[in-house]
Amino acid sequence: MLIFWTRSHEPSSITVAEPNKIKYVFDENLDTGSVPSTSDFAALTGTIVTPKTATAVEVAGKIVKVTYSSNFVPGDQPIASYTPG
């Protein structure tokens, strides 16, 4: 079970799951007792780089969903990052 990811245990996929959420999928279950802080996540979007603020983090099984304060625009290809605090 992963506590959370490191370079050796990166997500197998990262997608926009809902208008304001990014979903990270891993190959193994995560420790639901080890939920990272919202400040550990960042997302940038648009041709003029616009940062989005994470407002919630959910960990369930192999999935992490990060909710952001505003929706992603259709066609956006956000750049998502996680930096342990």
C-alpha cells in the first residue's frame, strides 16, 4: 500500500474527471489515512498560464481526486503537479 507517491511510484494516469477535478490513478491501493494537503497540489491551464487552487483531496483505493476552486475549460490540457509538503 502506498502512503503517497514518489518518483518511483507515480500515477499510471492523470485525467480531468469532472469539470473541477483531476483524477490520479495508481497501480496499487493508497493509504486512506495519509491524505495530502491541498497545498501539495497545483494545476496550470490555458495558453496564458492560469494557476488553479486545490480545495479538497479525496483518497479511495487506487484513486486520488483533487477538487479545484474553478472548472477546467473544455479543451484545456492542464498541467498537474504534486509536491509533498
